[in-house]
Amino acid sequence: MQKIKIKKGHDINISGLASREFTTASNPKFVSISPQDFNYVKPKMIVRENDKVSMGDALFFDKNNPDVKWPAIASGVISKIVYGERRAVQEIIIAVDSEIEENTSSVGNLGSSPKAVIKEFLTEKNMWPFITQRPFNKVVNPQDEPKCIIVSLADSSPLANDLSFSLNDKKDDIISALSVLKKLTDGHLYVAVRGNNFSYLSDYDFINLLQIEGPHPSGNVGVILNKVNPINQNEVVWTVQGSHLPILGRLFSKGEYDFSLNINVAGPAVTPSYYKSRMGVQFDCFSKSLKLDKVRVISGNVLTGKKVEIDRFLGFYHSTFSVIEESHERPFIGWLHPGGKSKYSVFNAYFGSNNNSYDFTTLQNGSNRAFVPVDAWEKVFPMDIYINSLARSIEANDVDEMEQLGIYECDEEDVALCSFVCPSKSDVGSIIRTGLDTIYFDK
Amino acid sequence: MNFLRKIFAESGKLVEKGKPLSWAYPVWEAADTIFFSTNKQTSNGPHIRDNMDIKRTMFFVVIALIPCYIFGAYNIGYLNSLALDIERSLLANTLFGLTYVLPILIITFIAGAICELTFAIIRKHEVNEGFLVSCALIPLTMPPDVPLWQVFMGTSFGIIIGKEIFGGVGTNVFNPALTARAFMYFAFPTKISGDKVWAVGPDGYSGATALAIPANPVEYDTASNLFAASTQFDFSLMNMFLGLIPGSIGETNKLLIIGGALFLIYCGIASWRIIASSIIGLVCTAFLFNLLSGFSTNAMLTITPLQHLLIGSFLFGTVFMATEPVTSSHTNTGRWIYGFLIGVLTVIIRSINPAYPEGVMLAILIMNMFAPLIDYYVIQSNIKMRLARNV
């Protein structure tokens, strides 16, 4: 076991952390899968509205990479395909019907099969979307050879789904998923954990266990890779969401699709809790937990999640709904405010410490201004990268310099805290995304 | 309050996009958000944000400067009473000084606001609160008896040439406040060169500032002896620390400057690395010069490191000017080098240069110029590390 200590960063003290117990919620009538959740995918539909689908059936494929197909995450009827501008597919909504017979198949012992067989299996079962890659944070190309695979079971983001609780009884599935994933790479299989969670993983030699210590973003795969095995140009690293391991494991060991997911609904505007639910669930199922009227529902965490309407669905890679108040308040001379419970800052700029948990709202807490480098980003950015210079090279559209400064190692989620602390209210994540897009479409 | 809000809401409609007055939007936005915090919402990306913004950041720097203003005003009155040989109360001294400080301050802000707002409108960029800090700094670097028209000229030059022609706050190369001072220093040398005494006294009142004493001694002696021999002002270390000596309005009291520095470092606004490294640079160079002083008849070489720290405006410069985030180095390694060289250059310019008794202003401006180069080399080492790995 390797210990990794990350010093720079910040754990945002936001209220509404779910306690470690499950609440029951109504069964979802609809689930959805949105091609918008996947970077650089051009979806081509396979199914049409009102088609019946069983779990795992292919819904659409990527025109750029026809081997990669997306599975139906529930059995039922395609109730609606939502199109956006220029007929881009926004969302495929499945009306869940448990009567429909589910796909099962026998599997051999995948854990001892060669790489090609496993890849074939993933293609056949439409499971590639569960594996993403760095750089670019996109679904992998099955033909690639990853230099290593990394799974983080130590999500450090605010109000994150605590996997040591929600994956508590999934030991066998996790092991079977990891043993198959290991076959996909000639390099290491890194698994990041916090403290003594998942201590049983240390019994398996094929796992390179990393014990992570330190504040957010210490649990991000990008940050961990930067410390143990940085990504160089022309290299790819594959990664799987920790919460998806049981889904893969069950399929690898028993040949069964099971898209159930333990999710948490958290944040200052709800009664927080964990729920036994499924992928792509509709927020409606949890609307009873709302404490306020004007809220913003976020699929994912408050730093990198996606704003969704209250009747919409959980994103493919998410296992958390965060809910915060939509505020339009305009306090009189707010910039002179002495401090108190509503004022949270990583700068020592307000009276009262940040020890209480704070009810964050959607307020930006300041106007957008030209960037003044007061060392705020650097305080919360633990990677060995000059993020300020990198951002400038992206603004200047200088691809060579972006590469030299290490853009391949970065992803939006790694710099989300920089945007959080930035006094000029810059959105560093979208700057990084712009840079990655420039490079991606250049090639 | 509601009345005020209504005024802004109504006037806001006039500057909306497409309306004839839309060019004035940056000015309206700046004024509106001074009274009521913006209700701008996060969109995507981080849905929650820290409560620190540029307004508060800049306001904190201004807070750190307020004690310097008050003491500066008192000191003007105190030195005046000393020159006239009369007794005056603390309050009377301060009020007397304020009659000098306030006009300079008001003129600076008028000039600064005109330049900033004009450029915000023409260049269509937002009004950055950084200009408030520049305008708050400029009067503190002025002698109390500076003519107001010169202040107006200097401030306009500083804001326009030091900042706006480079694109405004965030992209400027030189510290605008120092640019303003440097302009006045060279344009109006009779008023602001720094060797003649800067106190408000009766006509014909003159004397030498602390730095000018060892620079132009009647007879060679060590700096300490020359200070002790000075009868016009008390140049003891304690008195220089507490600032009861002539100088620019805000720089004399080192205690308040140190207080301001600690406040800004605690709040995470000023870089302690720059302050620490510049002091290290100053002390090292001064010490080296002390060792070499035996080979020369230049009394400046005998100034001890501690005296260097307390004389002149080094501390004020390093705390409030050198740490300006935009024009200093942007990397932590770079900040160490940048600060250290400011300290070194300050002593060099002070000691082995017959023309300028004070060196900190030029030292910081020179290093402002080199800060991007320092950063370039620091970043190159990171790039080389990455290339070496990529084999």
C-alpha cells in the first residue's frame, strides 16, 4: 500500500451532509440516459420512441466510434427521445416496466481470459461507456492501450457519496470488477481509498492500493495520477467511477445487468439521506425531501455537477443529487459585511471561522472581474502544474504551450476549487475545457 | 434603502443593451454593486462560490492603509509645530495635517476615477476596484506640500500609462501608483526628489531627510554617527520606527506598516514570500556593503541593515507596492527571486548612486519589468521536468 498525502486543497464546509443510513423512496417510473453527459460523442440512435427494450440493449452508438454503444439502463419502453438544437439527441427516457424479461447470459471466467476476449465482451454487452479516459475525460476508444487504470473509491468532493458506506455490501462484485479491469492494461491498476476503508483490497496483489490523505481534490483521479504516474503526451489512462464497480462486477461474474445504484441526496435545501435507487433516476422520487421552494437541483456535486430541472434525471456518471437554494438576495453594501454564518471564505476575510457548516446558495458572491492573481487558485490546486500560466496559454490559444504546461493531466473537476475560491469569479473549469476541446478537435 | 434600490433599478433600465446609454453600463454596474451586492447567479461549473470578491480584496488593502493616513496627517501637524516651535494637541496636529492630506486624496481620486471610468467605457471593460487601491496609495507616497496640479498630472499618468494602455487591471506591467510617483519624481524634481526635508514649515524652512544625511555628509563619518549628530530631527532608531520624522505622507511609521502587512498576509491578500524575501535581500546586501565600507569614503555603505529597514520608504514599498499581485511574479519561486532582488536593488540604488537618495521606487519598477522574465524561467523548469518525463 502506498500512502499519498495531498496538502493543497480545501474541504468546503457545506451543510446538508447525508448521514450513513438509507431512506426509502418511491420507485422510479422513468429513467433517462443523456448523450450530453459524454464529451465528444456524436450519437446515432438505434432505437425509436415506443420501442421495447430490455436492460443492456443498445440504445445508440457513437458515430466516431461505432463499437461503443450505450446500454438501456432499465427494461421498459422508450417513452421519449428529446431533441435539442440541430436535432442533437438530448435525452432518451425509458418508462420502466419490470415485466419485460431481462437479458442474462452465461459468462466464462473472465478474470482469467485474455484482454481481447474481455474487450469483445464489453463491446457485446454495450458496457464501454462505463470506462472513461484521461486526458479529455471521454469514453474510451476500445482499441487504445491504457498505460494504467485507476479507480477512486475516495471521492473527496463536497457532500460526496460516501462509497465506504454505499458500497458496503458489494465486496464480491468489486473484486470481480477489479480483477477483470486489471486484464485490460499491461500497467498498474490503481485503486485509491481513504483511511482504512476497503481494507480487504490489500489482500489482492494485482491491485495497487493507494491510501489518500488530505483535502479535496485529493480524491480526484487526475490529482492522484499527477502524484503517482503523471499522464504524458500521447498516453491514455482509463478510469471507472467507483460507484459503477458493482455494476461491472455483477455483469463480469454472473452475466447479469443490474443498474441499481445507492445514491445520496444532499445539500442545504433538502433533508439529506442515502437511497437505494438506480442509475438515471428522476429527481421526482426524492422531491419529498425538499425543504425550500426555490431550489437548484444539481446532478453530481456542487462543484462540477450539472444543473437539472426538478423533474429531470441523474447524470450517467453521477451518484449524488445536490440541492441548494436559488437566491436572488442583494444585501446592502455586502462587500463590507463583517461576517457570520452566511459568509464563507477560504481567505480570512470574515469574522467567524469556517467551522460551522454553511448554507451555500447559488449566489456568485461578487461580480466578474479581470483576473488578479492573488495566489488563490494555487492554494487549492495540488498538482505540479502552473495553473495560472496554463489558463493564460489557453486564453491565448497556444496549443504548444498548453501541452508543455501539462494540460493533458488536467480536467475540469481538478480545477473546480480554483473557480470556487477565485475572487474574480473566473470559471477555470470551462477555460480548461476550452483548451482540451481545442486540442481534441485539432487532432 | 428601497428608494436607493429603486433609483438603481430605474437607471439600470437606461443602460441595458440596445439602449442609447448602454455605453455607460460598466459605470452603472460599478456603482450599483457598491451599494447592493450583486445577485449574479452561478450558472454551471461550481454552483457555489467563495464570499471573497475583488471589491472586498481591494477594500481590505485600503483598510490596511487607513492607519498610515491618520498617522501621516498627525505627523504633518507634529513636524509643523516642531518647526514653528509651538505646542499643539494631538487632535490639532492631526486636523492640521488633514488640511494637507485630504486635498491630495480628493484630487487623486478625481483624477483616478476620470481615467478609469473613461477607459472602462471606451474599452468596454468592467470598472475594476483595483484603481481604488492605486488612488489610495498615491497620496501616501507624496510629500505633504506637493502642488495639487502635480498630483492630478501624476495620477492620470500613472493610471493611463501604468495600467490602461496595457489593457487595465490584470494585464498591466507596472504598478500604477509607483508609475505615478516615478513620473512626478522625474517631471517635478524640485518638489519630490527626496533629499530635502518634506515637512510643512515656515518659508525657507529646510533640512535634510534621513537618507540625504549620509549621502551628502560634510565630513566622512559612519552613518550612525551622522544620524546622532543631526540636530534638526531626532533620527534615533526608535523615532524612525515610530515615524516622527519627515518623509512622504504614509511611509514614516514602520509600526503601522508592519501592522498592515500582518493584516494583509493574514487575509491571504499580500504575498508573505515577497515581503520576506525583499527584507532578506535588503539585509544581505546592506551587510555586504557594511563589510566593504572600509574601502570607501561613501558613508552610505556604513548604514546598518536595521537602519536601512527603518530609513526611507522601503517597508512601505515592499508591503504595499511590491506585493501588488498583477505586476509581481506569479509563481511562488518567482516571488522569492523577485522580492530578493527588490531588496538588493534598493540598497544598491541608495548606496552607490549619487543622484537618487531613495531606491525602493526604482527597484520595484525595475523588478516589475523583470517579473515576467523570472516567471518565464521558473515555468521553463516545470516544462523541462515534464519533457524529461515524456521519454
